Amino acid sequence: MGGADGAVRRLSGQFISLEGGEGVGKSTQTARLAAALEARGVHVVVTREPGGSEGAEAIRGLLMQGEVSRWSPHAEALLFAAARADHVEKRIRPALEAGQWVLCDRYIDSTRAYQGGQGIDDAAILALHAFGSKGLLPDRTLLLTLPAGTGEERALERDQGIADRFGARGSEFHAQVAAAFDRIADAEGDRIRRVDASGSPDAVTGRLMDALSDLLP
């Protein structure tokens, strides 16, 4: 886990993030993966972004609700960075320092994909992260993947026509997000594992556990 100065500070827990576009099943699989890890005797803290702490949840309301045009990509990036800074300080770091595993439904790579896919420079997003969250990265990021359009169809069914500011955006936007996730995964293969999110929930959870096998006690 890197700090803002490039030094590596090893915390005693494991930090796992789940990433992917709309409708790939991150929230469902975060809960299922937590149960599977608990069955292995691992103490797990489940959290999400934006949110996860009192301050971050307040910012979540600003980010997720309202018209699509409510915030510019630059403003979104700043709000996400502020929410993450509070989340890391108040919840993630204390859990890791206590030796717990943290499972987070979205983290910095979502900002890189969603806001980066709208033209925000990746280096600028990472600079904000270095300042606000001292550059904390997951030990392992699990990128759930589905064929183009499949996740959007799932999300439409899930949301019953009432999507948040990000889910409500068009197919071109979601294609840009998927492409951005692919670029990040290609560049950071030591940290990120792609996981096929198709098939039964049990099958997907099994693949996630396989992708963590080298970290398991």
C-alpha cells in the first residue's frame, strides 16, 4: 500500500475493492464474498463508495441524486476525493490497522473510470488521492466484467427505471467507462484481477474467492 510520498506502509489487514460498470453485481457479490470469507475465519468489514463514513455518506447524497448535469466531471472528482478522504481516515485505515479485511464496493478506480472517462486526467485524479487519502490503494482489486450492454440491462431491471445520476447516462458513457476500466486493469495487473460476472451468483463468488486465493489464510 503506497503513501503520498511513494513509501510503502504495510498495514496488518487486507484491503479488497470490487469494481466494474453498472449492473455487474458488485453490491451482491461484496456481501456474498464477505460471507465466504467469514466462513474461512476472516473478520471482514464491508463498506462502499461514495460513502462508508458519516461525512462521506453526506457527500454521497450530493453526488448520486439530481440531474445528470448537476456537477461537472471536475466537481465530481473533487467531491469523490473529499468523500474518500473521510472514508479512509474514519473507517478504512482503522479497520486495516486492527488487522481486519476491508471489502469496499467501489474505490479510487471508479473515479478513474467514471470521471477519467469524461476527460479528467488520470494523474490529476491520483494526485487528489495522494493528498486526500495519502495514496492508499487496495491490496487486490476485483474487476467484475460482463459483455457490453449486459450490465446496463441488469441495471435497468434492478432500478425499475429510476436510476441515479450515473446509471441514467447513455450507452456511449458506459462504453467509455468500460474502456477506462480495461486500461487501468491492463496497466496495473499486479493489483487488479478481472473476474467474469456471468452465470450464477455462486459461480461468480467462487471466481472471486479464486482471485483471492494467494491472500487467504
